[in-house]
Amino acid sequence: MKSALYLACALVFTAAVPAVENPLEPGAALPKPDVKWMDVSGKEISLNSAKGTNGLLIVFGGNQCPYMVRNQERLHNICALARKSGIGVVMVNSNEANRTDGDSFSAMKAYASQHAFQCYYILDKNAELADAFDANHTPECYLFDKNNRLVYKGAIDDNPGNADAVKTRHLQNAITELLAGKSITTNTSSTLGCNIKRNR
């Protein structure tokens, strides 16, 4: 009985996550670099235009996820580090199924203003970017070098649920190694957070 219930839950979860033919792995090129996306400022920006001299950090996020709340301070710190290091930062809201609720464009504007994020915050219509990145959680991070090649993907650190228990700062370490011209020691980590709310 338990095994049947587990299988049923696993099938439901699998069905909720879209299949991707070529999941984005370290070394992959930045997807959709020149497509324009609407930022909360009212301007349309491309990922290429948001890139800094040393690369680009993409963070899939949302307005209501409890894991986003737990990671607010860490997000502020990592955004500040990235910008100081010549790395552009774009936060992406792909929660298309929540557009009439807490992840509407107006709610995104209010969220960005309330939390004073020093980065772009774009609306990912129809979760097009999330699908291209194979992103499924918030927060979920992707770090690209100056040549638009993926060098790290995964979580901010090893304990998204509890900042006080963090032992390894994966993303910070990746940025430090990237700037030093070194290979990224840990280029992939597992993510824990809310599921991106797609319309399918």
C-alpha cells in the first residue's frame, strides 16, 4: 500500500515538471541571450544587455515562496557581491500560474520595491526561460562567465532552509573562483525550494 502511494505521488510530481531534451549543464551556452523580457522598471531587457564585464547571475525567484523569505538576506548579499565583482544579476519570475494572484507584474513591482533588490526582476511569460534553463525551484541559481558559458547551477548554499546552519556557500565560492580564473570546484548543487508554478 505504501509503495503504491509513493509511486502515485512520484508520478504526479514527475508530471508537474516539464521534460527537457537537453538539460542545462556546466559548459552550456546562455539560453535566449537576446530575447527581450519586461523588467519591473517598465523597460525591456535581454540577458546579454544585463551581463556584466565578468559574467551574469540568473536567479529564478518569486514573491510568495517561504524559501525566498528565508533567503532574502542571502540574496541581497550575493547580489551585492556579484555587482561589485562585475557580474550582472537578473531575478526571474516564472510563476505563470500565479499571474492573477501574488506573482502578477504589479505584485512583482511591489515586491522589488519593498525588498530593494539591486538587480533586474523580469517577468518570464509562459515560463519560457524556466523551460530553457530546466529551472524548477525558487530560488535556483545559474552563474555564467563573460563568454556566456554556464559555470555553476544550483543553490545559494548547502542549507536553503536555515541560514544559521550553512556550512558551504556554493554560489559565493563559485563567484570567487570564477573571478580568480580557476575551475569551479563545485559546479552543481541540489536545489530545495518552492516549485515554479507553470500553467501545465
